[in-house]
Amino acid sequence: MSKSSTDDSGPLLGPADIRELAATLGVRPTKQRGQNFVIDANTVRRIVRTADVRDDDVVVEIGPGLGSLTLALLEVADRVTAVEIDEVLAAALPSTVAARMPDRADRFALVHSDAMHVTELPGPAPTALVANLPYNVAVPVLLHMLATFPSIDRTLVMVQAEVADRLAARPGNKVYGVPSVKANWYAEVKRAGAIGRNVFWPAPNVDSGLVSLVRRDKPIETTASRDAVFAVVDAAFAQRRKTLRAALSGWAGSAAAAEAALLAAGVSPQARGEALTVEEFARIAENREAGK
């Protein structure tokens, strides 16, 4: 589809296209699935640029909806695989791609599934993840994809602003917590911009933010397993107002055992979880293993 003199969206979906497509499919965005469709071509192109999508990338997209971002990704990436849980949306998306980007249709694949259950994808291994994630599942889906597909080098997710702040928070920040530490296990994480409410249909009653995650060149150096480290993180923040000596007593078997592991890791037993880096959590996990 070629661009007209009055429309710079090209093959991408504009507000009228989105509403027409939704009406044809009988789709009404549901709060249950956190469906807010992006209706602005400039916004999805900005997301693709911010995600640093390249012409050799194999991109996996979670929750493509009606295809706004999917089409923008296909303009640039080598391949795009979309994972969609909604049966009606999943069934319609290949037709939308074929109609609006016929020359790229063979570079698109669809997986009709809950992203939390996806353990493999068709075609080459994904190199990038780009998604507009519903706030209620954003963190678990993101962590599942990073864990399951180590080939994903760059990630850009659009999430509720509050979730974006938590993911990108640094130690000492009041919103630093489990999502911050676990995301940082895999990647360097930072806020990558804000998205206004008016680019969505329906407009959400919360602001959205972009979060960039670039996978670490080298994994965290530790002899502890990821599950062992994450168990410490979960225990530390389950009672985040408590000192680590108290918060980790159940995890370690006793307050004295927790204190011993903390001291061996070079962490003050009086510290709180929100002050620790992911590397420090890993050292605590190592020293519990050593003390067994």
C-alpha cells in the first residue's frame, strides 16, 4: 500500500482503520485483558526506533491486538512473530498483515497462545522483544520471555508508568523491588520515554512508559542458581520494612542463619532489601548454600 499525499501512515493503522477493523471483527477492548489499542502511526514508529529494531532482527511481539505495532515492526525487522491470546484477534491478524503489507506477509508468524505458556517459537530464534503489555501481566510475561529466550538481546516494553518506574528503579529508590532486581538479573534496564493517553483507544486512565532492557554481555557472576537468587529476592521484599536479618529468617531457617549468610556476603544484617543490588542478592544466596 503506497502513501498518499495526505496520509503519512502508509500501510500502518490510523484511528479510523482501528475502529473499522474492530467493528468488523465485533471486538470491544476488554479491561480484563488490558486491551488498549494504539491508534497513532507516529507512536508505533517511535516505539520501533526506540527499540533499536534493525533489518536483521527477528522480533517477538506479545499482545499485538489489531496489529498497529506489528505493521510498524514489519516495516523494519527481518521477521516478526506475534503471540496473541485472544482468539478473534489472533485469527484476524494474518489477514491484516497480508492486506496492508503483502510483500512482508511471508515474514510474519502468529502464535495463538498465552505468552506465559510459550516455550518455543517458529522460525529463527528471536533477537528482540517489543510489546505493549497490559499492566496486570507485564512483569511476569517480561521475566518469562527473558528467561525462556536467551537469544533476546534487546527488549522494549510499553507498560503502565508505575510499572515502568518499578522495573527501571535503582537500589535505594522507594519503588525498587522484586521486578527491579529480577529484570536487572537479565539486563541493563532504563526508562526510555513516556507515552500519552490520547494515542490509545480506548484512552486508559493511567499514563504509560517505555522501558528498555539490553541483555547483559556477561551473566551475573555467581555460583548460585537463578532460582536460588530469586528466592532471596522474594523473601527480602515479602517483608520489605523489616531488616534483612528478620526478613530472611524464614528463608535461611532462623534469624541467626540469615545473619551468618548476610555477614559472609558482606551485607549488613540491619540493611533492607531495597538497598541491595542484584549482585549482593546473589552473594547472599551463595553464602546460604555454603552454610548448609
